[in-house]
Amino acid sequence: MTAAKTAAANDVHGTTSAWHATASLPRYSPLTSIERADVCVIGAGIAGLTTAYMLLREGKSVVVLDAFGVGAGESGRTTAHFFPPDERFFDIERSFGSDKAALVADSYRKATDCVESIVRTEHIDCEFERLDGYLFNPDGVWNDILEREYAITTRLGLNVRRFERVPGLHFDTGPCLRFARQGQFHPLKYLDGLARAIERLGGRIYDRTRALDLRGEQGRQRVTTGHGQVDAAAVVVATNTPFNERILMHTKQAAYRSYVVALRVPKDALPRVLLWDTGDPYYYVRLASAGSGADHELLIVGGQDHKSGQDAHPQHRYDEIEAWTRQRFPIAGEVACRWSGEVMEPSDGIALLGRNRAGQENVYMITGDSGNGMTHCTAGAILVTDLIVGRSNVWAELYSPSRKVLHGLGDFITGQANTLAQYTDWLRGGDVESADQIASGEGALLRDGGRLLAVYRGDDGGLQAVSAACTHLGCAVHWNAGEKSWDCPCHGSRFAPDGQVLHGPARRALTAATLEGETGAGTHPAAEDERRTD
């Protein structure tokens, strides 16, 4: 295993986040042998590296695998803030009771404290700071949502106060709730520091190494990759969505895309606070550094969420975020960058953290980030570490991935109906009648005889054809013009234009195909290698 710093962060997406534009990350060799460890962690984002770091501090030997590299997944697509759950505390109390709502609050507080502690212990320069967050109603009035949230947070003893407006802003938010001592940081600079700490503690990290299979044998787990294996006493699946569960876990959560626009603003022109509103669609706001020597800061605004794979032309969402921002922040200048990320929304609003399920007691997962990935990933790392080393944790039952979906049942049923409806794509025609209608740099579904193909035309005019069938559960993928990818509208798998897997739960590339009358279409070394090794 060798590591070398890259001048720019690893990014496998069609757009570049502010974090990728202002960070460098280590690159490691792929796994090409058989390794043994106490724990194999799959995924080198916030969840995976935090878990690896904490287990190493407990004296465990750890191997980390990632299909692309440190920070190449959704951790580099976040807005990287720590604030209260997207699922309001009053909703959590209504569904789970006051005791469980208190546990959620406890996990959020301890997760933020944990990050702050790691930053200080490892001297990580990642722009971590504590700051206040404000929840407001976009209509500018005190409403039922604010009232109920104020009531429950007061009963829970949280440091929440009512303000008549967010102080220091150019626009009047109207009545709001202030959540004191929240946090934010630069996620990729944090991951860089974690990776260095993991190496120092003896951890082994391998990138360009996709985990393809996970099997239990004689009380241990064997992780198979394209060119090697890891034999471990325990495995932690920290891949945003679990690849090792084919069906069950994907009925408990749904994939959504969230969009982000970063605009330049003069330094020190805006108060350093976090903002999020109660609207639909909702928006969330923070400030970030534009990099060393820059004469401006970045105003980062996200929102406009929708089910993954269910908006082929999402560019309008960036436009709507920008319009919303300029209306409230006229000081905002040009757009510096824009990007999107994938979040996993659990049906009952509570993350899925801990032991996988009965029969796989030594397999653990961290998923269901629900738009609070930095917090949930860190809470998951704390919980999983406790379980692996044999410590009790009061969050274990609350976050257990094996729990039944008894709360949020209506959302669960609606979500499953939405998923089933996507399979009717196989009964319809394609997006275009001929490949001639596909513009350079774009993709579309095309009926070719009895087949439904996903066809991409490169900038050079050449065609790349693959089967439209997602290799997870066979749903027809849709083109994402914003990220230049094929996205599955059923369970959130994503593929590059050539069919290579970008995001699970799919493990295999889309099957290469040849258009009638075309030669050479659909062949790609990476895609072929992925199929051979699955």
C-alpha cells in the first residue's frame, strides 16, 4: 500500500463541489492480495474513515476499501454542516416517544462533539467552527411547525431560543428558532486528516478497490474484490447505501438528489450562521472559505430535493436555488460552482446504524443519512465502534437497521408504490426514436428491436450503448443531464455514461450492448473488468 497526494481531490461526478475545488487528498494503491484484519471497513467517506480511526484507537487492526478513493463519494458532495435533524423533533417524538427523541438529540450532540475532539487531537486544519443555526418559516411568520419544534426542544432541555428574526441578515426572516453551538467544516480537509491519522495508527487503505461480495465463513467475513480479498472478524459497510443487502434494506429507505449552488460574497459581509427553512421545497445555507488568498467567501445554498433518477433535466433546480438566493442575498456575486449529491431518506425518519440483521451479527452498516450525513455518519461510527468492541450503547435499539418500519408507514407504502411504478418504463418507448437525436455529451433511452438501451453520445460524436437494466434489481435507468450519469429511479444506483458503477447498491456495471448498424459501441475496459470480477 502506498499513498501520494493528488493536486485535486478525487471526483467521479459530472459537477465539481466547492470542497473538491479547494482540497487535495491522498491516493492509495488498489488491493491485489489477501489481507487479514480485525475489521474491514468498506467506504472511505466520513462514515468509513471515522469508524476506522475510532477502531484503531481501540487497538483493532483495520483495512479500508473504497471503489474510487478517499472522499470520492457523497462525503465530497455534502454542504458539511451539523444541525438538528431534517425530521423535526416533534415528528420524532410523535412517532417514537419523548425518550427516543431525547436519544436522537443526545446522538447529534455527541457526534458534533466527537468531530471537534478529533479535529483538536489530530490537529486537522479543516475550518471546523461552532456557530448558531436558525430555523425559519419562508413566509416570515410564526407557524405551527416552529411552535411545535420550540415546545419539544424546550421539554428536552436543548439550547433553543425564539428570536424575532435572524440577526445580521439583509432580509427579514421573521420569527425563528436559534439552535446554539451547531457546527460546520471542510469535509475533504477533514478526511485528509483522518486518512493521515489512520496511516499513523497502522490502518491500511486501498482505493480503486470495489467490494463485490461479502460472505460469512466460520464466524468471520470474507470480502471479495476485483483482484484481492480481505478476511476479517467484522465488516462495516459504510457506502452511503449498502451493497450487501439486495432487497430488504432498500425497502426501508429511498434515494434523493439534493442540489447546491455556491456564490461569491465579500468577506465578512454576512454573519457566520447556519440557516434552514420550513418550506417545500426547503433550503439550507452556510458560508465557507473560498481558499487561501481569496478575497471573497462562498455562500453555499442547497435544496430542491427529489427522488433520484426522476428528473432527467435538473438544471432548473440550480436556477431556482440561485433565484431564491439572490432575492434574499442581493450582495451575492457570480456563481463559483454548483453540484448535487445523493442522500438516503429512511422511511421512518431515523438513520439505520448498527448490526445488519440476524445471521450477520459481525456485519455492520451506516446508512440513512437523511440530509444529515456528517452527523449521522459520525454517530454511526461511535455506535458501531461500541458494538464491535463489546460496549453497550443506548442508541443501539433506536438506530438498529433490523427494526421494523412501524412509524412513517404511510411514507413507506407511498415509497414502495413509487418504486414499483418505475418498472413500467419497460412497457414504454424510448426517450428518442433514433440515436441521431442524441446530442453530443448527452444520453437517452432508445428502443432497439426488443431491447431498451441506454445510449450516450460522446463529445467526439461516438456512441456508447449499454443495457438500460440496472444490475441491482432490473429497473430501467434514466439519464441525468446534470451529472452526466445513468441513475436508477428505484433504489438510487448510479452509473457512468459507459456503464461503470458510480453508486450502489448495484455492484456490476451495466451490460455492454451494440446498436444495430453500429460496431464497437458499448465496449469499455472498466465495464468489462467489472463484469468479470463480480
